[in-house]
Amino acid sequence: MNRLVMLVGLVVVCALAPLYTLAQTQSEDQTQSEEKMLVGQVKSVDAFGTVLTLADGTKLLTPPGAQFNPDALEKGMIVIAMYREEDDGRKVVTRLARGPSEPVPEAPKRPE
């Protein structure tokens, strides 16, 4: 039982360990706007590595001068993104992390 709890804990920690791929925001205006979070599934990354499109059609942009690491993002992967929405509606990523790749196994139920 104790090993199972440790295994589940290890799986959760590994699944949620962030993979940061972006630098800090560049402008003072961005730091004043509210940071938001979303979870989505990767659909594609453009050829320049600056636009990440999620399965629901949401487009996330890198800050000027930054690029997504192409080896870190695969189609179908779940990502957790922190972003700031610009006045024109663009979503500029401030942080990006991998989401869980597999569901966490359920702990066995105790017989009553």
C-alpha cells in the first residue's frame, strides 16, 4: 500500500513537472495585464516556431524574439499555458508546461 502511494505520487510529480520554453515578457504593458491560464491539446506549431495552435483553434504566440522548442511540442500533447491577452486579442505566452501524458492510476479501494 505504501509503495502504491509513493508510485502514484511519483507519477503525479513527473506528469506535472513543468517544461518551460519561454522567456519573460518584454514590455511593461504586458506585466500590468492579467495573466490567464488554459489547458489544451497541441494541434500544430508554425514553421517559424512562434505560433502554437491548439485543437480548439486557440492560437498562442511567443513574445518577440522567442520561439517554441520544436522537439518539446508534439501533436496531441496536452499543454498548460500561462498567457497575457493583448488589446488586439492576441494571446502571448508567458509560461508553458507539459500536461499529464497519461491518466494517473486510481488507488485500489478498500474492501468494507
